[in-house]
Amino acid sequence: MKKILISIACVFFTTGLFAQLQLNSSGNVGIGYTPSSSYKAYIVGDSKIADGGATFLVTNGKIIFKANHAAYAPLEIRANSSDEEPTFAPTDEGVGFVGTSGNPFWKMYTENLWLDGSWITSDIRQKENIRELQSSLESIMNIRGIQYDLIANDQSKWNEKKKIESEKLRNDRFGFAAQELVDVFPNLVHYDEEADQYSVNYVGMIPVLVEAIKEQQTQIEELQAAIGSGEALKGASVTTTNPDLLSSETGTSSLYQNAPNPFTEETSISYSLGETVGSATLFIYDMSGKQLRSYNLYERGDSKITIIGGELDAGMYMYSLVADGLLIGTKQMLLTD
């Protein structure tokens, strides 16, 4: 009698038209739908899998994984539909994380990143206590950009292709040392105590760089205006070269970029003076506009002057060429330790 009942049950689950749970001859299960020959389980309709620590929910075109802990936000995966693209996002209850400080992603791919692949919320309506950035240029001068290689991970279980790719990814990187940056921009550095790991908000550095460039441009324009009016040609630590009057080829006056730049030991500033120029001077200023050096120029045509690094402190400088009272040009040079 027991064998007969079991056979009847198997026939019911296999062929029953209204059964919620169906089992086919291959052992595949269908819940709310006829079993598929391609999948061990085929479930149609809202579904929920839960235990004491997490819930996995499929409902209304969404997949939601929720850790049952106040410290973690539920995550939501929206399926593609006619009016919505696939989306992976935290739900309204909190903020989600992709990767951790101690376990970050090495690669993230996106289509047309420069157009629409990556956006950071920056709506002014979500901001308060807005104020101008102060002393951006001074702060930038106190940080160090570095080129570096990441320490290699354990590659004992990697295949040769992955090892080669890893070497390419970890070498010749550009960035900052977080432990140095935190002294100047503490708000751009995060320390994860659990992972004992420092991280840098590189995107947050962009507004600082923008304001530093604007601040520097203002200084350059003020200096150019002062040189044009003759105000900046007065006072402060003047050193002149000895006259050595020579004649050279004709031509218009020009000022060129020093080389090398940056420099440590010495650098050469090239210039060209027209034959009809009566007097010409090369001036060196610090970034505040204070005149530090002046060099009377006597050669006409193409020439150059050498600046000795030991005569100045490490830092950013500007130099200007003035011929017959007219500003020919202003450029920047960087002296390093």
C-alpha cells in the first residue's frame, strides 16, 4: 500500500496541472511553474530566502539582499525593464559600500566614463555652511605628489596571465602618501581602524587644485600689471650681472621657458633681444610678487642666463623679461631640494 501511495504522489507532482511544486523525471524542481530542463530549480513569482543573519528577496523586478544588522544597509538590484536600466544601489534605509578599505577593487569598468559613466552627487541644495576655500595655493605647495609601485600581493595561487597583469597594475602609479596628506588636508584622508588602512579622496582634491590655479593666475596678472606700470621694478634684494656688451643678430624680443624645470643645481633661461633694444632686464620674483633678483642683459639676439639653485630657497618662482620698459613675458620655474 505504501509503495502505491508514493507512486501516486510522484505522478501528482510530475504531471499535476495545478500543483505549486512540480518535479520532472530529471529531478528538476518547478515552483509556480513547470520544471525547466535547463535549471535544477525554476521559481516564478515573489521569492524569499532568509535565515537568522540575512534575507534574500526577489520581488517586483528587484533583487534585495538585506543583512539583518543595524550597521549594514540593504542593497537593491533593479532588473532591466522598459522604463528603467539595471541598477545596483542602496535602498532608502542607508548607504551602501562597494569594496572595503582592506579589500578594495582593483578594476572597475564603465562605458564612456567621461560622458555618463561616473557621477558624484553635488547638488547645492544638499549643502549648507558653504564657504570659500582659503590659501589653496599655499596648501598645495606643502604636499608632495609621488610616483610609486604597490607592494606585490601573494601570487602563489595565480596563473601566469594574472601575474603579468598584476605587475602592470601595481607599477608606475601616481598619487599621494596619505600619512603626509593628512597633515595638510585631513578631510581628504580616511583611516579604517579595523583594516589599519589609510585612503585618500582624490576627487575631493579637484576643487582645491582649481582654486589654487585661480589664486596663482591672480598673482600672475597682478605681477604683470605691476611690471607694466613699473611698480614691481623697485626694491628688494637686487643682484646684477657685470656688463658685457655684445652685438648679435637682429630679431624680435622673446622669453623662453627655463630648462631644466624643475631644477635643483642650476637652470638656464633663454631669451632673445632685438638689435634695436636699448635696455633689457630679467627679473626674478617669489610667488607673492617680491623681487629677488635682477639681471641686466647686454647681448642682442639669442642668448641665455644661468640661475644657480643654491642662491634661492626651494620653491616656485616667476621670472619676467622687460625690454625698453615693456613686459616681454613672464614664466614660472620650480626649484626643488
